[in-house]
Amino acid sequence: MQPAVFVAFGVAFGNIEREPSERVPMYDLCQAWNKALRDNQIQIQLVHWYRHTGNFVLYGIGMDVKRVSDSLESISKRKFAVFPWDAFVTWIEAAKNATKSPPPPVPGRRWTPGRVMDTDPSGPTPPHPAAAEPICVGSLAQPRLRFVWRNDLLIPGTDKLDKGRREGGWGKVAYEMQREAGGCWTARALSSGDGLLRSAAELPSKLGVAVFDYSAENLQQEAGL
């Protein structure tokens, strides 16, 4: 059976407000979840993560987006926005092109591009809610994904983000979309999605183009499935 590669973004993985000592290391979290998947004979393996905000790459045998979403929720008790690798790569490239036309600048702030994502595997194209400061909703969208901007506050006199004045962070973006459309949403800076893809592609034994050349048997052996 042909192996499939997915990206998954967990809900409520904020890291700005937490001290490093309060975070569960991603390595430990992935090990625990992978063990739970194996124990339940679910042929999914988390193989990579990026930063501490719940950005993962995984692969498995005989899986689609809904089965991956349901399986991750069953073993983690968290919601995830899951997408096929190829489809997400295509969307990220389109989103990067959209960053060439940011909204007008605002003194003391900096526009940060991002995306808001629906955790419903069969969700429609997200609506275009009215602007709610400091958010500007973009026109680029497809089922379960919409491009957004956050107008982040800067430390006075610098070009650095003021982490002490986040105005709700990306959680506010997800909240505004949930208020408009219902359901469960999560949002991230574009850099987290692009970084996840770039860092995963640097793992030749796991991901990148070579993963699509793996036989199911070899994939199972490498993933421990």
C-alpha cells in the first residue's frame, strides 16, 4: 500500500506565554504519542516537529486526512488541522507569493503573514470576516485554509516584536474565525509552516522527495510500524 505524508498543526500549543521549564519537550511528546499509536495498532508515525507550537510531519500506511485527524485526537486528546504534504507545500508557495503585497504600514507595528486553519477534515473554504484589529484577512483561501496578516506591536524604537504586548497572538486569529464560522480553528505565522517543510526536507532518511520512493515495507521498517 502506498505510504502517505501529512503535516499536522495542533490546537493550543502556545509557547510565548510559557516558561521553557513548563513545556513538555517535543521529543518526549512525540515518543509518547508514537508509543500510543503503536499500542493501538494505528499505522501512523510522527517523524518530525518544528518549534514548540505543535507543528508536525508524519507518515503512515493506508491513511487519509480524516483517519489521521481522528487518530491523533484519540491518543493526544487534542484537535489537529491535518493536510496532505503535497497540497500544503503548494499552498505555502502561494501564500509566500501573497506576502509580496502587505497592507499599508502602521507606525510602531509590523505586518506578520500567517494562516488560519480548520480542524474539520471536510471543512469548506473559510469565510472572509470583517477586519478586527490587529488582524487583516487575506483573499487567498482554499478549503480549510485562509491567508491572514497580524499587525504586531514592536518594541518602541526597534524592529523587534514586543512579546509582552501580543494582543492575543495567533490565538486571537483562530478565535475570530471560530466566532465567524464556528468549529475549531488554529492559526500560525507563515514562517512556522515554511520552516516545518524546509526542516523536514533536510531529513533525507525520513522525508523529502525520497519518501515517495519508499515501498510500504521499507516505510514500515523505518517508522517502526
